[in-house]
Amino acid sequence: MKKSMVIILLVAMAAGFVFGGEAVAPEQNSDGYYLIETWQNLYWIGQDAARLSLAYQQMADIDLAEADPPVSEWNSGLGWQPFGIFTGHYDGNGHVIKNLYINSTAGYRALIFRLEGRLYNLGVVDADIT
């Protein structure tokens, strides 16, 4: 089974499928907030459902145009995949997320699939959502 999973992953990579960028764990402050400073930190949140209930504070504007590979190539051209059900706490700290790209026919075209926690002091600018 393990061998077939490796083969499937290699075939997907060879076919040009890109699932997303590189997720990088953010620093955590003494109050328990994870400090979101880069697009890699933001992407890290959605890579594990357990992280959707944690506390975050954005420390800088985040420009997804800086992502490598480009967000427009993530998920076979669909771009950003929304976080699941977010029950955590996200303080945007007056910052913005720029150049969010979503190209999907699904009904869920957003940064977060469903918000059941707190999200505030955050702007989204120059988004391309189709």
C-alpha cells in the first residue's frame, strides 16, 4: 500500500499537479497566539484540522503573489482551498491578505469554509475569485 501511495504521488507531481506551497510553522508568543507573518504561516493553518481551533495574530500584510509556486497553480489551478470549519481566534491586527486567488466551480470560494470562531481586524484586497 505504501509503495502505491508513493507511485500515485510521483505520478501526480510528474503530471504537474501542485497541491500548494510550503507550509511553515509560525512562532508562538507567551500568550499562546501563533504569529502569522508570511504566506507560508497562513498556509500552515489549513494543513491540519486541529489548527483551526487555535489562536492567531497576523503581524504583517501577507501578499499571496509572493507564493512559490504561484497560488494560481495550487490544487491543479483551483488556487487557494478554504480552511475548514474555523473555531479558533484570528486577529488580523489591522493587516491585509493580498492577491487571494480562487478558481473554483464549488460553492465555497472563500478564505475560510465556515467561521464559527472569531475573525477580526483583517482585510482582503486585490482578490481574484471566480
